[in-house]
Amino acid sequence: MSDLGAIVPAAPVLATYSLACLVLFITPGPDMSLSLAKTLANGRRAGLLAMLGTMTGCCVHTVLAAIGISALLAASATAFTVLKIVGALYLLWLAVGAVRHGSVLRLDATERREETGRRSFLLGLAVNLTNPKVVLFFVTFLPQFVDPANPQAAGQLLFLGLYMVALTTPLAALLVLGADRAVGVMSRRPRLMRAVDLTFAAVFGAFALRIALLQGR
């Protein structure tokens, strides 16, 4: 029980992390675009399998990040601090980018044709695993919620990544099931999408500022 307590973050930290995950989820990106595009072109089954592929990719990123970051922490606490600072700068860059450019839902025009479930799943997995922004995000985002003094830091990193997958997978499934309506809302309401971008910028900008203040003490 004590090990579980060391792995699961304190309630305020978990609540903040959950908010960040939800804001990240509602901000359109390659994973969401692929799932919705496959749904519109090949049906809900293809969309769901593509979504499961992207979520599997997130699990792979989580394991690799936990292994790599825990090894870095074991080698040098200073290096871990540097990683957190770099992560804060990256989050700030994402926030500025959201304000300047906004998020774009890209749905490639694809004619409806039969496609195997395996192909849809593997396409989702490949899109997620080969996206360098996803790699960079996992490596810089997860450490912000981990205490470097925690002997179970690797387990905490693993928990955080898998928790995000567990939190957002049901929401992603609902989005796929309502793909037609979701795409319509995103396409016809630019003000709503702008509000999403500004929320993303505010939340992740606040994270970056908080990290900078804590590291400056």
C-alpha cells in the first residue's frame, strides 16, 4: 500500500494533471484528425481502431519515457532539473504557438473504401509513434508532475502516462461515435476552436510559469 501511495501523486497534483490532460485532449492534433478522418471515410469501426492505435502508441511512449527519465534521474539530479526547465520552455512554446497559429483539424479527403481493422489500428499506431512532437511532449511534460526525491519516480511516470490514456480513451471513443457532429461543430464554430486554443495557452503557459518560479527558488 505504501508503494502505491508513492506512485500515485497527491490529490492536488493529480487534479492539476487531469485538467492538463483534458485540455490537451480537446485541442485538435494529428491523432484526433486521423481518428475522425478514418471514421468519416471508413466508418466507426475503422475510427475506433485507429484511435486505439494512437492510444497504444501513447502507452509505448509512456514506458520509454519512464525508463529514460528514471535513468536520467538516477544518473544526475541536476540533469533532471535541466530537463524540467527545458520542458517548461517547451510548454511555453506550445502556449505561444496556440495563440499565434491556433490548432487545425486536418481531415484528408479520402474516398470511402473497405479497409481492414488491422490496417486502421497500425496506421494509428504509426502516426503516433512517428510524431516527434508526441515524443518530445512525453519526455518534457510528465516530469513536471514527478518529485525527483521520490524513490518510485519511474513508477510514478508510468502511472501518469497510463492514467492519461485511461482518462482520455473513453472520451476519444465518444468523439469517434459522434464524428459527424463533432467535425461539424469544429468546422462551423471558429470562435469555439479559438477558445480552446486560448484555454490551452493559458493552462500550459501557467504550468511553464509555475515551473520557472519553483526552479528559481
